[in-house]
Amino acid sequence: MGVKAGIIGLPNSGKTTLFNLLTRQHAPTAPYPFTTIDPNRGVVEIPDERIEKLSSIISPPRVVPATVEFIDVAGLVKGASQGEGLGNQFLSEVRGVDAIVHVLRFFNDTQVAHVMGGIDPARDLETIEIELLLADREVLDRRFSRARELTHKIKDTSIEFEYTVLDRCLKALDNAVPLRKMVLSDEEKIILRSSQPITLKPVVHVANCDEGEDSCRLVTHLRQTQPLNNVTLLKVHAKLEEELVELTHPERVSFLQAYGVEESGLVLLIKEVYRALGLVTFFTFNEKELRAWEIPAGTHASTAAGKIHTDMEKGFIKAEVVNYVELAAAGSLESLRREGKVRLEGREYQVQDGDVIYFRFSPF
Ligand SMILES: Nc1nc2c(ncn2[C@@H]2O[C@H](COP(=O)(O)OP(=O)(O)OP(=O)(O)O)[C@@H](O)[C@H]2O)c(=O)[nH]1
Ligand SMILES: [Mg+2]
């Protein structure tokens, strides 16, 4: 199962336009709010030059890149956590994702209504953040009350721990601190897991800009201001890119450059989601396919093997590892073998980004 990213933001910020660009779908978009009601879903391949290079070295019959599933949900408005707009329906969808892509409207277009009156991305950002904080608050507060009651009735260290964790988190939320900014131990995160708090998820902010100078100025301004707190703000030109969908990649790049846009924001966005999730990629190949797999940084070799098949984890013997950089430089796996540069690693080995791995395991 690949990772999931939820696209959120105010109505008419361009979420579905962006979703269509990412997934090459044609979900309806319109200049009035709440065009999207049921979520749109689509799987996107993660662009990775390395898999292309490996493919030219290995020549596999099939290449399977790593993927991210994007989910475009209904617009969120002020009061959503209390059921305004499509409120709770929207929020339950967001709880299930691994990362959040928050689309902010920077483009000015009088034909496209703005639910908050006018272009002000800092205000929009804060509005949505507050709804997410309130939504988490509500969920955690219910658990907190239950835990508090129980601590009065029975003496149990695990309930006391839960009570303390929830208390700390609620205090942070009350101070408008999203949970992702807290320092939480693995044990504390486990306590929170079942509630799937939205503000704990990594977030990538997207500035949906037009080609005008105002958009650029606002991006620079917001990047420097407090609400963003050094979180990435990626610039995209959804409407402009939409007009270029039919073009080939080089044509698109030169067209964007004519508008003073350096690089397509879409590729950067997909990569940024991957990075925000703290994922690394390893590659496997056999006579059938070359495949990229995404795993959290720091994953052990045996757990990585389990991603391919549970039997591989259970019967794990060794991992034969070369890094992509060495393989690309050598030009063939055989020459690395001859030079004794294929490493044999045990189950505790932490898989590195770009490792090309062959797992040895004993089948049951
Ligand atoms: N001028 C301009 N219009 C845009 C841009 N991005 C999106 N739009 C238009 O804005 C309108 C709303 O876009 P959508 O993609 O439907 O917005 P949304 O955020 O999905 O809206 P809801 O589904 O209603 O929440 C459409 O008419 C788009 O064509 C942009 O960068 N510039
Ligand atoms: Mg939409």
C-alpha cells in the first residue's frame, strides 16, 4: 500500500484543478464553492530519475515506480469543525491520510468567488489551521474526559500515561500549536495513533498563483511570516499548467519559462510530499520487474523485506546491497560483484535511500 496525501483548502482555491494536473484526471472544477463533494482519488507515480537510469542498466521487462495516492476533498470553511459547509464529512476523510497538501489561493480572478471576500493567503491559512486544531481538540478532549474518569476509578499506569499525553496535547492545541510541532516520543505517538489527529500529519503548503506580480510578492511575504513557521510553501500555477496539459514535457518547460516560471511545480510537489513524510526509496529487481519501494527513513532490512512479502521478513537471511550511486557509476551489477562491492547486510541494517537490494530468505 502506497502513501496517501489529502488535498485540503478553502473552496475555490484550486484543489481539484491541482488534483487533475497531478493525476491526469478530469474531475469537475467550477468557479463556485463546493464543486467537490465526494472525494476524488488518484494514484501518482513519484518521479525518480534513478529508476530510469537503473532500468537502462538492468533492462527489466517491467518498471514499477513508487506511488502516492492523492485524495481531493470538499472545501473547508470557517466553522467546519462545528459542521459548517461540508464540515465533519470532510474531516473524517482527512484523518485517514498520511500527509496533507494545503492549497492556498494566491490567484486573483473576479470570475471565481472567494468565500472569505478577497485574496489574503495568511488569513486563509490561519482559518484552516484553526479548524484543524479545533477538530483535533474535539476528538482528543472526548478521550481525555474518559481517561480522567478512569484514573479516578482505577489505578493503572497505562491509563495515567494516556491521561498525561492527552493533557499535554490539549494544552498545545489550546495555544494554537499543531501537534506536529510538539516533541513527542514514540510511545506518546502510539497513544495518539487511534485518534488520527490531523495536526500531527506532515503538511506541504501550496501557493496557487497567477502570473502577476502580486502573487509573487505575497509568496515572499508569507514565506517570511509567522503563521508558516518555516514550513515549505511551494509555488504552483494550476491554471497555467492546466492549459499546458496536452504539451510534451520539454514544450511545457519552455512555455513555463516564457512566463518566468522556472520549473513545473507539480513534480516538486510530489517530491515534497515524499520528503515531508520522511520516506526513502529502495529498489528491488528480478527477472520480471524493477521496482521502487517507499519506507520510512531508518527502517531495518528485515522490515523492508516484509514490505515485499511477509515470508521474506520471517525467513530473512541476508540482504545483498549496493547503492544506486555505485551501480550507476559501475554500469553493471556484475562488475560490482567481481570487485566484491556487493555488501551482505543483516536484519538490523538501516536501509539507505537509493539502496538496490536483493533479499535472501528461506521460504517456509
Ligand atoms: N484564474 C485562475 N483560476 C483558477 C486557478 N486555479 C483554479 N482556478 C479556477 O478556480 C475555480 C475553482 O477551482 P477548483 O479546482 O474547482 O477549486 P476547488 O478548490 O476544488 O473548489 P471546491 O471543490 O469548490 O472546494 C475553477 O473555475 C478553476 O478553473 C488559477 O491558478 N487561476
Ligand atoms: Mg474541488
